[in-house]
Amino acid sequence: MERTRLSVNINKIATLRNARGGNIPDVLQAAINCERFGTEGITVHPRPDERHIKYSDVRAIKPAIEVEFNIEGYPNEKFIELVLEVKPAQVTLVPDPPDAITSNAGWDTVKNEGFLKDMIARFHEDGIRTSIFIETDEKMIRNAAKTGTDRIELYTEAYATGYHNNREKAIAPFREAAKVAGEVGLGLNAGHDLNLQNLNFFARNIPGLLEVSIGHALISDALYLGLGNAIQLYNRELRV
């Protein structure tokens, strides 16, 4: 069984930099250090207003790292042009509006089937693996396979919210979603509010989990533990 990979989302580092202007902390150096400390992927989510990751960051990071580069975002024309220029290993399509604070819903793959098909085909022409952000609804997962996407990324906020009250109940719909994804031939990623408390249980109970993308919690932990220690601890939680 393939081990689950950790991809570190470095948006929060860019948020801190942008609060003062200038280049402290250095987002590019952070990406390089994440790789040096043992992550197997770097994730960024540039938004149209560039309030954290800037388009120039995306262009600078790609040639500076060897681990997988994952660019998340809503596929408007500016985003599509950036992805096709940079050619990351993976693009994750997220259905959030420009003013959203963070991603807070998955795709309706029935309503948006044609749109997603067209977007995914464009990325596949350039050899870019695709993933779409999605919730645990069986119908949406089964229909996701019709879009041609390679993977889905399960939106895990509901799991994280319910974990401390009843982790078995919280994990159940995600375990079922993973089963459905396997049945229709979709690779499986996950992300949103995963942390050092809930990650190991999630990874142990989700068959076929290829990648987790973690930003807010990991970068917050890095303030106390150091970036290298935080990455090592998250990697340890994925050893199931």
C-alpha cells in the first residue's frame, strides 16, 4: 500500500509576509526549507487579489523545488493561464468565490460536470494531474469520475469538527467516500483542518489515501516547534 504523502500549504507564510510588505518571511525560502525538512509536496492557493500567495511566488517556487508542486484555486482564466505556464505536478480545482476567507465547500459535480470536463481536459493536454475538491456525497463522487479528473480531494472540515466528540462517527462518511472513490477509479487526496491530533486516525482509516495537504495547523505548530520539527511530526502521524 502506498504511503500517504504530506504536501505543505505555505499560504500562511505569505499572509505573514504580506502583513508588513517586503519579503520577511521569505516564501520561496520557506518552500525550499519545507522540502529540505522532509515534505513530499508544496501546495499554494493563489487568489485573484493575491492577499497571500502572489502569482510571482508561484512562478518562483516551481523551478526551486524538486518535490511535487500543487496549485489550488478556482479555474478562472487568470488562474488557468498561470497553471499552464508553470506546469505543476498537480492542479486542485476549488469552487470558492474570490472573497472567500478559505475553501468551505466542495464541487457540485453534477451541475458543473461540463465545466469541469473542459477545465480538466485543458490541464491534461499539458500533462498536469488534476484533483477536484469535493465533499463526501456519494453521488458527487461518482459523477466526479465522469469529469475525467485523476483524483478528488476530500474536504475534511466536518471530520475535524466532529473528531473530539465522536471520532468513529466523524470518520464514517469519509471511509465510505474513500470506498466509492476506489470503486470508480479515482485517486484520493484530503485536506482542511487536519492537524497533529486528528491526522493519524484519519490516515489509518481511509484506504487509498495518497496525499494530505496541510497548511494552517502545520504553520501554526511551526511557530512553537520550528518548521523542521513540525514537518517531521506530521510525517510521523502519517506512518500508519
